Amino acid sequence: MAQPPVRNRSSLSPVSRKLEMVSDEELEEAVCVVVGQSYGIARAQATAPAAKLLGYNRTTDAIWNRFDNVVSGLLSEGRLEEDGGHLVLATPSEIPAEN
């Protein structure tokens, strides 16, 4: 799968809505959607709208921690960059090629 879908889980049962059931790839995509739509957003402000895309209206400590790890991974992979204190999408030419 080239790009995972970002699925809203708000109508699912509580058991199926657990954050542990969501793949890192889908969380990454939600963050990238939020960053792309905002043309740059402060790191601390990216979690709530990304979680909302997935159907989580409240951002618990577990959600904050998981998304912070995802953002750190996106930064280290080069898919996101920090520019003036804001997260921005890396330009395609700057994203490292996969081997």
C-alpha cells in the first residue's frame, strides 16, 4: 500500500477504537495531512487535529505520546521538517529514497 487511508473511528465500538489498533503508518498519514493542510503547524498543535481525523475527540496522554513518537519518526525519516518552529512537509526532492 503506497498511502494508507486515514479512517475516522468515531462510530466504532470502544474496543475497536483503541489507539493500539491503529498502525503507525496511518498515524503518520494523519499527521502529514494536518501539516500539509495547515502549510506548517507548531509541533504541539499538530496532535489534536490529527487525532480528530481518526475520530478521537479527546487527546489523552497516551495519544500525545504516541503522536509525538510518530512526529519524531517523520522528522528523522525526512518526511517532515522543522521550519521556524513549525512542522512542514519535506519537498519531494528532499525525501530520502527507499532502498
